Amino acid sequence: MPDPAPLLSALREALGDAAVRCPSADEPLLAHLQDWRQRYRGLALAVVSPASTEEVAAVVRLCAAHGTGIVPQGGNTSLVGGAVPDESGQQIVLSLQRLNRVLDIDPLNLSMTVQAGCVLAQVQDAARAEGLLFPLSLASEGSCTIGGVLATNAGGTQVLRYGMARELCLGLEVVTAQGDIWRKLKGLRKDNSGYDLRDLVIGSEGTLGIVTAACLKLYPQPASRLAGLLRCPHIDAATALLQLARQQLDAELTGLEAMAAHPVALTHRHLPQLAAVAQALMPAALDGTAATTAPPAMLADAPWLVLLDTASPRPEAALRASLEALLAEALSQGLIDEALVSHNEAQYRAMWALREAIPMAEKLAGQMVKHDIGVPSSRIPAFLRATVPALQQAFPGCQVVCFGHLGDGNLHFNVQGPPDMPAPAFLATHEQAVNGIVYAQVQALGGTISAEHGIGRLKREALADHQEPVATQWMRAIKAALDPAGTLNPRRLVP
């Protein structure tokens, strides 16, 4: 291993001593070295925190000159080990948290320009203050950053209406692997001047360039929004409900989330504070009378819960009439057998709190074999009918924790080991076999092994097995052309 002292000295000279921190017993910097799932814990020469795009470029040039790999990091919320260093102790973590300013909001162009270290919730709030909407919404929005959101092409809960992060980005500022700066923050919706380099960088997980700023697409704030929490008898009913909702609500349908019974049970078991959420779920029943079944009972015994989200430029009364007409039709067709509709903002937030609590409940329940898969929405029932029994036969006593974005075909399909086996042991012993069963069905149904979380370190080997060889060849060729020394996020994403 080369002597790191010259590089560290050069970094301190470029950024200042306070911006270059080396892990030590007194300052382990664990928040930068361990991933959110606590699956990967790496080592680093240093964590550097540049305060400008020019300083990011200086760091990249220095690391490239010293042959040192760089791991770009925003909020460190990656679920696939994509934003923490490896165990070699020879990489630099480049934190973008100091690049956290909203640079411009253009209400007429419906765009805003922000630095990559801005937290997603901060961007949402800044747009809201101007009467506008940045619609990307994730469970981690209080800590994930715009740079990471774009580097992974994050999805979230409103893809059905607004698309992925890619569709919400008009332009980028990027530092290349050679330390050059590419700026294209014009906010244009039409620009066919050459290859779309923006789209090449989005979803590249920091392997082709480091995003330092972005121009984002905004929308008018809706005049009204409502949510419905619906009890479905089976998954076929839930997918039929999706089709009906699209037909009747059209663009006013912004999201449709599905939760099987087990993840809902986990939230009650590991997050008892959700009793307050359940208490808030006491709106009138669909006919306007008091609900005859207490919400906790509805939540406890539902085979599937569907959270249907709507937003409209129309007044709330008009949106409510459309939503209630949809639910009445769904009841008559047997697609749902109980429905709760939000009557105020507190109830709306309570319904979403139930859905967004599931990842934390999973974390508290212990390690699982996790999957972020996507199949066409029409094939989700077939996927579940084939995969769940196969897993239960192969691993008696295991539990499937299934929830996700039914509206766009993205399921978080996680497998919890049997009660008599410690969670770490199940993960270490059976992860590969579980993945084999799940990914075989995904591939058979024309799906993907990564719908929105990315590839990172966790799925790098699996990617090569589940995509066309020519795709792997192209990825390697692009990486070699743009980062021949392998400086940026080494051994991530690219098989």
C-alpha cells in the first residue's frame, strides 16, 4: 500500500484541515463507513467534505494522481452497499453534505436548481414555499440527498404519476473522473444536441461522474389531495383495483401502494407507537357514518392493504366525489371489502406513516434477504403465486415480507428466516439460494432484479447473471472510456 501521507497533506492544503477527517478511535466516523442496513462496514483513508464543485474537482484530481479510489456519499441511505468504502482502508469517502444550497427557483419555467447535498425534504420544502411541488417522495426523504437520488435513479411513491428521478431532472453539473467539470443546468425540456449525457450519469451510481448540482422539474401544487386505505381480499383484487383506478381517476391517481399482512404485523410488533397512527385512522366510513370496525382490527386481519393516493387541481369536494365513486364501484365488484378515506391532513399523514414505517420495522425485526424487484403490474399475482410457495417449501417456517409500489410493478420482496434460526445465520447461509428462487421467477416474468434501489455492491455479481451479455459489455466499455483508472466508486454497479 502506498504511503497515504502525501495525498492527505495535499487534500488538507486544498480543502483545509477541518474538511479532511481520518477515522480514529476518538472519531470513528461510523456514520460514513457503515451502511443504513448495517450490512457493510468499511474502512477509509479519510472522509473529505468539499464545499464547492471546484473543491470536488480538486479532490478528484488529487485522488486520480495518487491512484486512490473515491466513494461519493450523500445521505448514506443506500440499501445495496453503494455509498460506503470497502474494507481495504485505501479509499476516500467524498461527502457532498456541504453542497446543500438551493441555487435558483424559476416559477415560470417550473424548475429549480439545487446542489447535490440538498436533502430531498429540503428541496420539497423550498418548492412548496413558492407554491410549487417537487413530487419525488421516499421514506428516507428526511436524510437522502438529491445527488444520491439521481445517482440511483430513485423511484418512490409517486412514480405512477410523475415518473422516476430521471423524469424529474432537466440538467446536471458533474465532476468527471479526470476532475473536469461538465455543466448543463439550463432547465431545458427539449435539447437534442448530441448524446444525452445527463441520462448516462443518472442511475450510474457515482461510477461515471460525481453529481454536484441538478436542475429539477417542478409542478403546480395540487389544490387537494386525499388518501384511501383499502382492504383487499387478495392480490388479484388489488391489481384489478389498479386498473379501475387508472380508468376512473386518470392523472389524479398519484400512487398505489400494497402491503401484505406480514409487514403490517411487523410494524405493530416493533413500532408500538403506531397505535397513535391507528387511532388517527378513524374517519367516517364510506357512507358517512362512523366506522363500525375499528381501524386496528382492519389493519390486523387484512390479507392485503392498499394505500391509494390522489391529488388534483380541483377542489377537495370534487376529488372526494371521484374517489368515493371509485371505491363504491370497487366495493360492488368485490375488489375491496372495507375502505377508509382521509378527512383531514392528519389522517392523510397517518395513512402514509403506516406504509413508511415498514422499512424501520423490518430493520428492528432483524436482517432479511431483501429484494427490490420489478415485474409488469399485470404479472405480480403470477409472481407471488409461484415464488411464495417455492420459498416456503425450500425454507420451512420462513416469512415473506412483501410490500411496495403496486402501481408501477415494484415490490420490496423480503424473506425473513424461520423463528428458530437467528437472522444473521439465515442471511449468511441461505441468501444465495433464496435469491436464486426469487430471481428465476423475476426473469421468467420479464422483470428486473433492481427496480429503484440500484446495484451497488450487493447485486453486482447477480447483475451479470440476469442481463444480456451485450449490456454488460456496453457497461464495461462505458466505464473504461470515462473512468479508465477506476477512480470513481470502484467495484460498484459494473459487473
